[in-house]
Amino acid sequence: MSVDVPLCVLTAVTGVSGSGKSTLVTQVLAEVVRGHLGLAPEEPDAAQLEVDVQDASGVESFDRLVRVDQRPIGRTPRSNLATYTGMFDAVRKLYAATVEARARGYSAGRFSFNVPEGRCETCQGEGFVAVELLFLPGTYAPCPTCQGARYNAETLEVTYRGKNIAEVLALSVDAAAKFLSAVPAASRSLETLREVGLGYLRLGQPATELSGGEAQRIKLATELQRARRGHALYLLDEPTAGLHPSDIALLLRQLHRLVDAGNTVVLVEHDLDTIATADWVIDLGPGGGDAGGQVVAAGPPAKVARARRSATAPYLAARLARS
Ligand SMILES: [Zn+2]
């Protein structure tokens, strides 16, 4: 397997979903690169993938592997957008630096809802409490002490530009970008989140409320924020799934930014706009499921669009004719 092109799309006949052969190819590719980097296999069943590193060439050009998948960014409501991206550290430092916080001797830790000092003790910083019902399954209700704010009253007395820290967590990414525009460490994160189309999410939105696609774009934004030149291999599995066309355009711009910085992006995709923008396309087929798995065509989009056996070709040709 030779990888010497910056943006590569593995496409397959529509109907082959997340568990399809193209997904398997990214798993194999990931394990080959992990092997080259001296990392242990990530998938417990990687041994069954029969990865033969001897057959791989070009892997030595990668110095890092980043898989941007749709797995949740956290399994409890304690992780959220702000904590995952690291932006919340900057916000907590901002509050600790206010005149009021310094007068009271509050450190940045005081503004975490995960430590006893500053959080509401009734709900232990969760913002809600479990309610046992006699004849019904238990449920959750807003915490009677903090009304969902997650902090104790003293912590909430500290404000920055008229808002306490709980009110900042309630802001959308778009609103927070304005509110925190004077805080470089936070605004960098917020801008990258907006660039991948997540401006509508709340900073404190629990990880458990985010969709797989949102989780994937948060991970991508976190990567973009580190934005450095390099030779990383980024692997993404159907990143456009569930996205509005305008968000797909945003996402593609970000992926090309990674490529422009010297990295390689390989993705599994059925979306024609994405396939058309790639430098190299590998079309797997000829059919879906058991009828697929063969490389039907490979090359720049214009070449794959002319491939005779490819089920994708006529659609790709029509898409290329439009642009
Ligand atoms: Zn509470």
C-alpha cells in the first residue's frame, strides 16, 4: 500500500455502511502505521486483520497517526465541549485572575465543577440529582440547591464582564466567541469549533448529549487547533454523515488546511462533493457487502469518473461536469 498523495478518499458503493470494507481498509491502514510508529495495536482484534507490514511502502513518511472517529468524547455528563477541547482551562484561569477571585484567594481549581471547593455539594457539580420514583423508573431533576448551575453560591458571585462561570458554560460557541474575544487561548478553540460548523453547541453541553458526527467534528477541531506543520496521517470514517451541505463545505476547507500544512488525510466517504475534491480516489466495489472489496478504480477523481466497472463513476462524472 503506497501513500504518497495528500487527500485520499476511499469510496464504495452506496449502501456499504460504517461496517463496510472501506472501514476495514482504514483499520488496516491505521494498524500498519501504528506498527511503523512502534505503537501497540489499537483494536483488540487487530491480529485478525492479517496486516502484513512487509507489503506496505510509504509508511515511513508518517510521524503521527490521528484517527478522528465518531466515538463519544466522554461517557459522563462531566465531560463537555469546553473540558474536552481544553478551552475551559483558559476560562477558569480568566475567572481566577479577576479582582474578586484574587481578593477571596480563589484559584483556577475553584472554578472546576469536578472538585469540592467550588462546586455545588448537593449535586456534586453535576447540576442535577437522581430522583427515585415509587412506581416508575428513576429519573433526573435539576438540582434544588444550584438549579442546575453546578457551582456553589460563593463561586457564582465572581463575574467576568457581568457573567458568572455557569453563565459562560450556558453560552453557545458563537456567543462565547464574542464574549471571550479578548482571551486568545479560548478564542482559538472557539474559532476552530465555528469553522467546523459547531457554532450552535453550548460550551457546557454534556458529552452524552452529542451525536457521533458532532463528537467527530469536536475531535477534528481540537486537532486543527494544534495546527502545526507535519507528516501526520489523519483517518476519518464518513465524516460528512448527517451534515448539511454548507457544513460539508466547511469541513472540506478544514481538511484541506491539514493537507496544506503537509499532512495526509485518508477518509472513507460516499459524498460526491468530498470525492470530487480529493487528490486521489480509491473506488472499492464492484457491489456492496459481499459483492465488494475489490479495488475497482484508483486515481484522480477525473480518471475514476471514467472507469467502466465503477458504480460510482457515472455519478462522479456528473458531479465533476457541474463544477
Ligand atoms: Zn447543585
